[in-house]
Amino acid sequence: MPSLLRAPQVQAFLEAFADEFDLRRHIRLRTRVSRVDPLGPSGAAGTGPWAVTVNPLIGHSLARAHSTSLNSDSLCAINSRCFTATGHSL
């Protein structure tokens, strides 16, 4: 097995994982989290619930006029920059 996986292998793994655990309905791609605030008293430090404000990315621009507020019991934020084979950022 190679020590570095190619992009199609990583994508296939992530898609299979999301399908296996029914995660796709909870995933928002091309979305920036602009604010996270605790709602009410939280138990242990870092626990929810949370008010989350998100903004969709349109092209390479942040659409601030389209911000949405969501309430969530838990959070998982992934920050990454993906590149195409031609080197363009997604």
C-alpha cells in the first residue's frame, strides 16, 4: 500500500465513510463558519449546544448577505484547501 494516497482514493474513502454512517445530510461543502456561540449553560468545557452562523462560498467569494444561523448539539469543522490536477484551488 502506498504511503500517500492519491486524491481519487481519498475521495472514495470519504464518500464511502459518509454513506456508511449516513453523514451526507449533515455535511455542508463550500461553506464558511463565521461565528460559533454557546447556547445557554454548557456542561464540561467545549460542549454544546451551539449557535452556528454560516455563509456559503459563491465562486471564491463569501456571500455575507446569505448568512444562515443553525443550532447544533455538536460540531465538527474541517479546514482544508483542495487543489485540482492543474493546481487550481477549489
